Amino acid sequence: MTLESTRLRADAQENRDRILAAASELFAERGLDVGMRDIARRAGVGPATLYRRFPTRQDLIDEAFAVETAACRRIVEDGCADPDPWRGFSEALRRLIVLNVRNRGFVDALVSTTPSAATAAHRRELLGMLDGVARRAREQGTLRADYAPTDLILILSAGRGLSASRRDLLPAAARRFADLAIDGLRA
């Protein structure tokens, strides 16, 4: 192994990291309609470098959303672990809305009618977990009786419409929206 081959690997990792950072930023700002050339341009690499690191657009999307996917999982697991099912369900919903308002593209991927296999599996598993805590909250009498798991997708989709004059005001708007949605789900 030569010093030059080590440097190339380090350069390749740096390019990969810049591509992921650029994709994450652009997806968060503009959603999934961002072009691959826009991502390459923001990352400061050529399209060939982008496609060498991420052969398909879906590979890039899945990798760019790995952090958000892990955060979603922690939120849902925390909600399910709460001994009070209503508190666990409502707090999970609140935290998911606040998380998702920061990344428009992640919500686009999550609520898509044609998600990637990885996103579909993630969504199916987390909705199943949330359905379990929702069922306990309904049995407790705190969640409205006509709640359906698709209501959660509806609420997350509606949250995409949140806007503010400044991006730093979005979390407060998301918390307010979450409070209103949770009040609407209360029995």
C-alpha cells in the first residue's frame, strides 16, 4: 500500500461525505425533486464521481436519510416504551412532526406512494410499533376510537405544508401543529 493509494481512499471518502452533505441539505430544503447534477454541483464534484459513489438515485436517498431513519426509530421506540400509552403516543407524534419539518425530502420519501424497499420496510415497522401503542391508548380511553394508522401518515403529510418566514421558526410552528393534531386525536 502506497501513500498515494491511501490518499485516494481518503479523497474518495471526502467526496462521498461532501455528496451526502449536499444531498441532505438540498433534500431538506427542496424535497426529493432535486436533480443529481444540482447535488454534484453543491458537493463540488462531477456527476461521474457522484454516480461512482452512488450508482442510483435511490442509493443516495437511502444513505442521505440514514440519520433521520435512525432518529425516527429512537422516537418511536421511546414512545412505545412509555408506560402511559397516551403520553408515549402523543410524545412520539410530537417529536416526529418536529423532526420531519426540518427535512422536507425525508417526509416526501416516508409518505410516498412508491417508497424504496428500505423506506417501505422502515415505515411498515414503525407504523406497526405505533399502532401497538395507539391500540393501548384506545383501550385506555385516551385516543379517539376511530383512529387509524393512516391518520399518522395524513398528519405527517399535512406537516409538510408548514412554512415560516425564517427556517429557524419552523420548529415552533411544528410544535404548535403537533399540539393541534394531538388535541384532535384525543378521545
